[in-house]
Amino acid sequence: MSEAMSAAAVGVAGSGTPGEAGGVDKDRRTWIAITCGVGAVGGVATAVPFVASFAPSERARAAGAPVQVDISGVKPGEKLVVEWRGKPVWIVRRTPEQLESLKKTEPLVADPNSQRTQYPTPDYAKNQYRSIKPEVFVGVGICSHLGCSPVDKFTPGAQPSLPDDWAGGFLCPCHGSTFDFAGRVFKNKPAPDNLEVPPHMYVSDTVLLIGEDKKA
Ligand code: FES
């Protein structure tokens, strides 16, 4: 195994959706972890193009090293953001309701079985949940259209820019692509592919290694 860097959660970043703080999603929190002392990562989950919103770690970018993350503090309905190779990697601990919503979205998404190859989904995530453990989604938070960072839209129901039967997931504010709780893009949206699932593996029940899966 190559050298891994530990990640430390450094704070609560709010919902990640501009204008949503204090709104219907106020009981949900997004945590941002930093891997190498990069301090200004607060904009990682904001609705601005990725390149402008995320300060990559020079060390991680140079090394491309795997990132080790303790997810024991991530509660159901919360999202942790860590940096890997300069990309925001989301770790979402999905609630039973959020997992259930994937049955509803199954016929509505463009590539329900993750068969497209632009961003190949690892075999261990080629399932309805697109994950190793059903409750824990690990995905790269970069839209497959033009690279914006989608924002959290975890609350189901009608709301601006979303359909009335919205089941919860993510919205890319740049051109309106939507993704379900497994990062599967909905049909007829600008984004051509699901959110990328990076190589990853569990080194213990609560510790993930992002960037390595023994097959890499
Ligand atoms: S960059 Fe996401 S929809 Fe265009």
C-alpha cells in the first residue's frame, strides 16, 4: 500500500446550498475534511465552478497519494468532503429513506446500472447503491458535463429548479443536471454520465482509503 494521508474533519460547512442555510435542510450538515493543511476549503460545496471553488492540496496533487478518512463521525444524512488528487470526494452516509429513494429514481436515471465507460464505475460499486456498503456513498463531486460542483438537495419535494416529485439528491446549478442519492444522472440532462466513483476500500469498519482499492 502506498503512503496514505490522514484526513481530519475541521468544521461544519452548512448545507452547501447557497441560501439554504437555516432552511429546510438545517438539520443536515456537511463536513469538510482537509488532508494537508489547506485552510481555505469552505467554498468546496458552493455553487460555483469547481476550479474556482476548491483549493487543491499541493502535496496531494503532487503525490496523488491515497487519502485515509475516518468516517465514524459522519451521521446518517450527513456528508463529509475530502480532497483527493485535487478533487472533492463526497462521503455521504445515507439514511434508510434516502436508500429507499433509489428504487423510485431507478427508471428515471440515464445509466441505472453504471454501464457507461467515460468514468468507469468500479465493479464493487456496480449496484443500485453504487457503493460498497449500501449506506455509504463515495463519489467525486464534479459534474460530468462541464465540471461544476453539484450542490446538496437532500430534502424531497417540490422546490426551485427541481421537479415536484423530487426524491432528494444533488443539483448542478450551472446547467441544471440532477443526480440521485447514488450520483446517477437523471435522463435528458446536460451531464452525460453519473458522478464518478473513485477507487476506494475499507481498511476497517470506519476508515476508508480513497484512491486505492487493491486492484488499482
Ligand atoms: S456543469 Fe453541471 S450541468 Fe453543466
